[in-house]
Amino acid sequence: MPAGAPCSLFFASVLLLRACAQSFGQTRFICTSVPVDMDMCTSSLPGSGTAEELQTTVLQLRETVLQQKETIMSHKDTIRELTTKLGRCESQSLPETGHSESKTGGGSSRKQPGSSKNTMGDLSRAPAAETLSQLGQTLQSLKTRLENLEQFSRINSSGQTNHLRDVLQNKIDDLEKQVLSRVNSLEEGKLTKNESEERSKIESTLTSLHQRISDLEKGQKESRPADKFQLTFPLRTNYMYAKVKRSLPEMYAFSVGMWIKSSASPGVGTPFSYAVPGQANELVLIEWGNNPMEILINDKVAKLPFVINDGKWHHICITWTTRDGVWEAYQDGTQGGHGENLAPYHPIKPQGVLVLGQEQDTLGGGFDATQAFVGELAHFNIWDRKLSPGEIYNLATCSTKAPAGNVIAWSETNIDIYGGATKWTFEACRQLN
């Protein structure tokens, strides 16, 4: 071959490929060697078919891209429609108050290696479809609660209704702008430099909205007894939880009981966790993934025989003593399991943080959405002794002889809620299933 032939062949190939692809729109050039006397526009390229087949393939790819773009725009329209409906809800609200919670402290973590958080609170790491779905669920939950309040306000109208409605609508409009901004970033595949600040603003806005709606709902329930309520955690997030206002004392024995309802799968999550300085897993009840429910004491584990993710209310109770680490587990008043050597001779340490609905990886924080509780919880009580089978049966059957917790007693005044967790009226054994 003459010395200039390879170069001439290269430029000829480029020109011919450009001529063949000029009707395809945007293209990229692939250089391949073919015989000098072959017609590039009619010849078959290795592994790629004829020029006509290539053109058909390109057109199909373009159609696929357009369909994907339409799908993304459809998701965006859905979010905009939800938030617009929220903004138009004629609802009642209290004067604007902010509400946020900082997470501090340190401790050990108990996570599956390689696991990643996938939450509405961590939008940039979540798949776009799942993120949009969670945003839609949260906004729909707000819409339902606002509609209930609207119905209430029509019956109990006041001169402040219009002003308060406008205040709430402005907050929802602000949330809409932030959400749509995040959706646009997801569509474009871009991560902003101030990602943490934007995420914090969205969480703060949601918390403020939920808190103000909860305040409105609370105004409708002023007459109910302090213990006739339940907590609801509708979504698996890393920011929705409740916190008990007081810590636990040093305990050489305990009993913990509660009413619980969930249909979450896989795993109902973490009904409660107690962390102390230096040990995030001082006392934890968790059902994570496809594992059975477990109780952790000082990071030591015992598997429990509970089956509670059937969407029905169940009463569960666990007792433990430091002597020989003996434990017992009761479901609906009946003992279903027992064991020993669970953190023997280790007293439960004081001065910790007790959280409902989340597993702590640091003192009072470090929440992971994959371990969050999804469902309803009520009558959470803790005693510093081992309850008898008769006492536990009385709790499960709502007997008037049922004892209240002498360490933690279930009362609205003892619990703060964050991130959209809600309180509703609940009377055990009257509202079951």
C-alpha cells in the first residue's frame, strides 16, 4: 500500500460515514477499515448490520430516549399537581413555628456492610423513581390531614381562618419550590454543592408543617386522657421519630411492653432504641430485613419469636434480669419464648437517649431509613423489674388491674414527635384490628 494510503483511507472513511449518518441528527464517528473499492453506504460493517439497519436502530434509540424523557416529565407533573392541590386546601393553622432537631453524640453502629441509606431525607442517593414516590406519599399524607382539618374548620370557623390558611399555604408553596428544584436536579443528573443545606431546608419545612398540623389536631383532642393515644410512622425515613423526654435509670432488671401494629415488609423496623455514651446499642428492639425480631442489650443479641407484621394490633412484652441474662418474650399475653446468657451481669446504663421509631447509631441520631419502624405504636411502658405472667396478661387484655410503667409511663406529655410522626386517639382493646 502506498505511504499516504492509510491517511487517505482514514479521511475518506470519516467523510463517507458523515454522509451516511447526516440524517441521524447528532452522531459520533467510528473509524474502521474496509476495502478501498467498497461502497461504505451499502456495505455491512462487522457486527453492526447494513446502513439501513443502523439507521433503524438509531431511530429506535431516539424514540426510547424521548419516552424516558416523557416519563420523567410525567413524574414532575405528578409532584406539581400534588403540591398545587395542597396549596389550595382551605385549612386552618396556628401561627408559624419552626421545629428542628440536631443529632449529636457518638457510639457504635450495627449495619449491614455495604448498605446505603435510601430516604427522602437523602435525595441525591435515592433512585429518582423511588424518591418521587416517597415525596408523593408524604405530600398525599399532608393533603389528607389538611382535608380533615378543613372539614373541622367548617364546623368550628373563626375570624382567623383565612389568615391562618394563607400562612399555611405560603409554607406549602415554599415546599413545592424546594421539591421541584430537587426533582429538576435529579432529572439532569446533577448534584449541587450545597446538597446538605438544601436537604436540611426540605426536612425543616416538612417538620414545621407536620408540627403545625399536629398542633391543630391536638386542639381537637384537648379533652382526651393523656395515655389514650398512639404514634403513627407512615413512611420509612431517616427523620421521622419520637423521643421520650426522660432517660432510663441504672437497671438490673426490666420489663418493656407495648401495643404495636404493622404490615411493613421486609421487617417492621425499630420500635425503640436506647443509646448511652459509648454504646449506641444499649437496649434495642429491631426487626430488620428478613431477620426475625431481635432484642439487643449492650450489643448482645437474642432472637424473639414475635410475628406481628400482619397489619393487626398485638401486645408484646419482654422481661430480662441481669442475673444469668434470663429473658422471656410474650405476645398477646402468652409466653412464646425464653432464654438466658443475654448480657449477663450487665446493668442497663443511665443517662441515655430513648427514641421510638428509629435505631440510633450515635447518641440521639445516626438514623438509617432501612431500620426505621413503619406502623403504629401505643402504650409503651418500662418497668425496672420483671413482670409476672399474670401482670402481662392483664396488660394484653386491657384489665383495670394492668400496671403502668414505673420507669416510663405512656403519656403524651412525656413524648416529643419529629419529622412527621403523628399522634392519634387510641384506646387499647376497643380499636383493635
